Amino acid sequence: MYGNKRRLKQRGLTRDNVQATPYLIEVLSELQRAPHKVEIIKRNCDYYKTQIHLKRGFLTAIERIELVLVIDHDIERIRQQILANDYIGNRIRRYPLLFKGILD
């Protein structure tokens, strides 16, 4: 387990990049085809914020994706921010439940 994580870090990848990327690529390509589905992400955020027992990390991810959606409405820039290898992108990719309902 630890050796695999070390090898991933040596290649510049993290575990959440490896696991979530195929699903997120599909989600983001669907968003490019149907930009109105951004509203689904907003509804998911509103729904999960009403839940009483959420991990602090999940709440942080909700805050980060809401920040991304408020700042920009261009799907390509939203896509770049979600896939970026920075704190915000890593935090959002860690919780794919935020994108529930975008793929049929």
C-alpha cells in the first residue's frame, strides 16, 4: 500500500487523480455538450449542505466548487479548474458525489 503511493507521488500523480479522472472526464465532456447541467452541480451542493453529518473535507469541497461556479460560467475554465493539480482541484476531485446525476 505505502509503496504504491510512493510510486504514484514519484510520477507526479496522486491516488485521487488516478481513481477519479475517467469518471470526471466523462462528466466534464457531458458538461461541454450540455452546459445547463451545471445547475445539477449547484443543486447537489445545496442538497449536501443541508445534511447534518458531513465530513469537514466534503464541506470544503462544496465551498470550493461553489467558488469555481460563481467566479466563472465558461465550461472550459471550470473544466480546467477541476482538473488542475492544485488544492482546489484536488479537493473537488476527491468527492465525485458532487457530480451525481450529470451522467444518465
